[in-house]
Amino acid sequence: MASVTFSKATRIYPSVPRPAVDALDLEIEDGEFLVLVGPSGCGKSTSLRMLAGLEEVDEGSILIGDRDVTNLKPKDRDIAMVFQNYALYPHMTVGDNMGFALKIAGNSKEEIGKRVAEAARILDLEQFLDRKPKALSGGQRQRVAMGRAIVRSPQVFLMDEPLSNLDAKLRVQTRTEIAALQRRLGVTTVYVTHDQVEAMTMGDRVAVLKDGILQQVDTPLRLYQQPVNVFVAAFIGSPGMNIGHFELDGEEAALGRARLRLSRATLDALREEGADRLVLGFRPEALEQVGADEPGAFPVQVSVIEELGSDAFLYGALTDIPGSSVDGSHIIARVDPSRPPAKGDVVHLRVRPGMQHIFSESTGRRLPD
Amino acid sequence: MSVAVDVGDRAASRRQGGASRSLRRSGDWARRVPLLPALIFTIVVTQLPFVATLVISFMNWNAYYPNERGFAGFANFRSVLTDVAMRDAIITTIELTVTVVAVSLLLGLVVALLLDRSFLGRGAVRTMMITPFLVVPVAAALLWKHALYNPEYGLLNGVLKGVWGLFGAAGSAPQPDWITQMPLLSVEIALIWQWTPFMMLILLAGLQSRPLDVIEAARIDGAGSWQIFRYMTFPHLRQYLELGALLGSIYIVQNFDYVFTITSGGLGTANLPYAIYQTFYQAHDYGRASAAGVVVVIGTILIATLALRTVSSLFREETSR
Ligand SMILES: Nc1ncnc2c1ncn2[C@@H]1O[C@H](COP(=O)(O)OP(=O)(O)OP(=O)(O)O)[C@@H](O)[C@H]1O
Ligand SMILES: [Mg+2]
């Protein structure tokens, strides 16, 4: 087991001007479960493949433990990888698939048999050991791919969207199983996903990437509560954060009838920037339903109510500012599931004080609140 | 517009009820009858010669003894399988086929592995590698016989002379008469030259259908280049190797051009097709020639059955993936 360090690691694909991964700095502790998340094409797989040795590192370096592996071959890095399509060896049985790495490493037959049996027991694959991969279901194949990784007891596990080919229910179940297995084995793991729910539920820490640039690395909770910029704020959370471009009006941020008192620290930061506009984000649960004459309350016309039993979400449009800049004037709010408003109603909402996120309009960075 | 017409049509035919069914049947025939001449022509052209051969193979029919024509039972087959010349022809055929297929597969594999890497001008090299397969067999055989093997002005001996000439000993360069000294090998080399590209194409297709992530997984699992070839590439290529071997065998068993052109069947190079040709055109023993032809066809059918089975297993693999 070992830590992993990316130090200004950069990958530039030939004939593509922009780096796919741009000066990635990331330290992953020994035994940590780190999730790489981001929209499609942001460079998650490329980062992982750089760590695996399947992709060159054009600049910077990568360390596993204290060992510089930047120029090592994949086989010399002591890592195991689970691929999105599992990449099982089609002409080998499940047992041979799991034992292949041990066989290449020159282990004895008994040793291989013992370790494969142990992994099969953990993953509940014992009755499939003699089958070929094509005679397995998707979920079973996924477990074989996991088994192939764990029999090796490597220093680091790498997983590239290993759950994306499973159906929704199995995905949730397998998600917890993988997380539990990783805690039990204590092997440092780098896990790639584009699904932010997966990222938030599995990771000790989550790294958010965009266009090859690392945006923020933090625990899931801090990522949710303290996003460093508008991108992270909008990306993390489901349903997503409401984001609006407000004007500075004295000591308040204003958008139509919506008003929010700003703190001294925020005002100072804005003055320093010389900005008279700012970006304000508030999560669905930061909105509360209030009376029409409450200060700062703004009217919203309900277009959809999504009732999930334990929760209810209101999807609406701001009525007083047609075509306003709150993302196409749509707004999402969590409402009391026991008495949700009806479709077509006009309700009044207010941002709960202290639950807003404030960002600079020019840089997108978080401002003190 | 056409939809409306169609709907109207159908409504009309429904109204006519039972009458429409017989109408439809005669309509079907009206459509099929014009195809009949083509069908009959195809049957006549493709199937009748074989049936005729089959019938003749059971007959005693030699142009030199026109009065003895009649039913001969299995006598022709017996003589094909016991006659020394015919038996030698069968053995030569097997030897020729096995050598050519095995060596061209091996060379094809090597070339395919080299062409599977990306390098500058790969497309051009690939096209050039394929050209031998596009040359008309007779032309290729003539080329080998005269431009390469000829002891006086052939390329091979010319090169030998040139190489020896570099050391100032052009006079003592070996000048073998290739075709006389190694007749079967000469035929085999020319055939291998023509068939290697075919094998290469099949194997290259196989190589390029290898799933990339499986290879990457193997590399991460610690496999080196040789182990990847041994445990991943080779098992994947097995079916393609089988396919190449079987398709190649079907053609090379029937090869006539090279034997006829290069050695005229002399010096123990007469294979079955050549022996058939001799029996037919020189001995004028039509019955025996036909029997030998039937033996070739049976051999080919056996190989072809295996080939088809391989192809279908390939398809099965492909769809189940
Ligand atoms: N072989 C390649 N050659 C050139 N560009 C590439 C290559 N592979 C990936 N890229 C580019 O690099 C960027 C990052 O790709 P990457 O596969 O890492 O994305 P990702 O974050 O894994 O996306 P996804 O969630 O869709 O898998 C993309 O813009 C992609 O187009
Ligand atoms: Mg990816």
C-alpha cells in the first residue's frame, strides 16, 4: 500500500493543442479512496491512465509511495485496474482471468489457486470459476473484474467507471459493496466516475476536474458546503444549485424582487474587485416558502412538483423578471413534502440567511460570506 | 400518393374475398416465371457439369478404345487410388498444400504483426504487400519461371553473380538450375509468394479486431510483449489462422497454373489437378479423369465444411461479445 502523488502531471495528445490533463497536482494518502469526477471529456480517464502507465506523462511526474513511476511500464508499477467494459480475457475461465497476473508473476499453482479461491469467496464468485466471461451476467463480469484486481494485492486500485454498465439498482448496491471492500482491504484507490452521486457517496475525498484542470479536492461534505467556484457549485449536488447573476444594490444583492443582505466581508471583496454584479448560488434546500410581504421574498410560478416521498422538489419560473438570468429563470426548491404547492400556483420563496454561496462574476471564484 | 393507391388496392381485394387469393397466386407466378430461364441456366451451368463428371466417373470411357464404353462401377476410383502415378499425385498434392499453407500462414502472420504497428507510409506498404495476390496466377507463374528461376537470365542467379562480383569472383558464383534441382520447392515458393498476402490480410483483420482494453489489462497484469502474444493475441487469432488455412487449402488443392507453367508436372511435381488434366487430354481416359476429379471435389468439400464451421464459429464469437 502506498500514497500516490501527481505533481504537475500533464498530458498533451499529439495534434490536440489543449492539454487533456493540465498540470495536475494531487496527493492521495495511503489507503484513501479518492474519486475523480467531472463532465465528459474533462480528462478523468486520461489522468487514471497516466497513473496506470497506459498514457505518457508529457510534463511533471507521478509518484507511487516514494517511487517515481513517471517512466515505468504498467507492469512495473504494482497497480491493478478495473476497466469500464471490464476487459476480461475472453478465452480464459473466470479462475484463469483472476489468476493471470499471478501466473505471469511466476507464482506456484497452489498459491494461485489459494488466492483465487479467497478472492472468489469474498466476491461470491465460487460457482463461476470454471465459466468463460461470456457466460456471465453484467454484474458477475463486474465482480470478476474486481476479483482480478484484488487477487494481486496491489499498491493501488484504479477504477474507470466500473459501474456504468450496470442497471440503476445494481449500481447502487455494488457501489456500497466496492466502498466496503476498499475499506476492508485498505488499498489506496483512485476511482473515476462522471456520476456525482457516486462520487459523493463513495469517496473519502473527491477531486473535481474540468477541461483537464483540477478545480477542487475535498471531502464530499466540504465540496457541497464550500465549493470554490461556480463550476463546482453547479456540478455537485442533485438536484443542482440555483445560480443567479445579481446586481449590487447598496448592501444588498438584488434580482427583481429577490433581495439578499450581504456581509461586510463580501462587500469588501466586491469593492476590491470593483464589481457591481455578483453570482449568487443557493441550493434547493436553502429556499423556504414564506408570505408574499416578507422582505426579500420573490414570487415563483410552479411548473412541476416532483414528489419523492421523503422529499418534494418544486421546479418553477420566476414571474417578475421574464427572461431573467437565473438559469433561464428556472428555479428548484425543496418544499415540505407533506403539503406541497400545486402545479400552476404562485408561491413566494426566500433564501435562508447564511445559506447562500457568493461568487465573483468575473473570475467565478468563491467570495467570503 | 402511392400510400393512398395501396390502401385502395387492399380494400378492393378485400371486397373480392376468395377470388383475390387465386389472383394473388397467379400474380406470384407472373412474377416468378420470367426468372425461370435464369434459374435453369444457372442450374445447367453450375450443377450439370458436376453431375456429368459424376456419371462419367462410373463409366469406362476412353477415347482410344471407343468400343469399350460402358458402366465400370468403382473400377475408376479403384485405379485412381491404387495407380502409382495417381497415388503419387495425391501425395504431391498433400505435400504441396500443407507446405504452402503452413509457410504462407507463418509469413503472413509475421507481416501482419509488423503491419499492425503504426508507422509512416503504412497504407502504401500494405497496398504493396497485397499486390502479389492480385496478379493473375498464370502470369505470376510465368514471371517466376522466366524472370526469376531461369538459370541464364533469371533474377536469382543474376543477384548471386552480382553478390559474388562484389568480392571479385563473379565467375565462381553458384548458378543453380532452380527448377531442375528443386522442382517442387520452386513451385511451392512461387505459390507461397502469391498466398502470403492473402493470409496476411486475414490475420491483419484478426489483429485489428483485438479488443484494445484487454491488451491493456494484460499489460497492467504484468504481461510483456511475448506473453501478450502468447496468451492474448494468439488465442484470439486462432480462428483466423484456421480460416486462412482452410480457405488457402481449398484453393491450393486445386492449383493447376503453377504446376503446369513452371514444371509441366515433371520431376514429381504433378499434383491431382495436373494428373487429371493428363489423364483427360493425353491418355483420353475420361472415366478415370472424372473419378480423380470427384476425389478432388470430395477432398475440397471436406475442407470447405470445416472452413464454413470455422467461419460460423467466428460469427458466433463476434455476436456474443
Ligand atoms: N487518444 C486520444 N487522442 C487525442 N485526444 C484524446 C485521446 N483520448 C482522449 N482525448 C481527449 O482528451 C480529453 C479527455 O479525455 P478523457 O478520456 O480523459 O475524458 P473523460 O473525462 O474520461 O470523459 P468520459 O467521462 O466521457 O469518459 C477529451 O477531450 C478527449 O477528446
Ligand atoms: Mg472516461
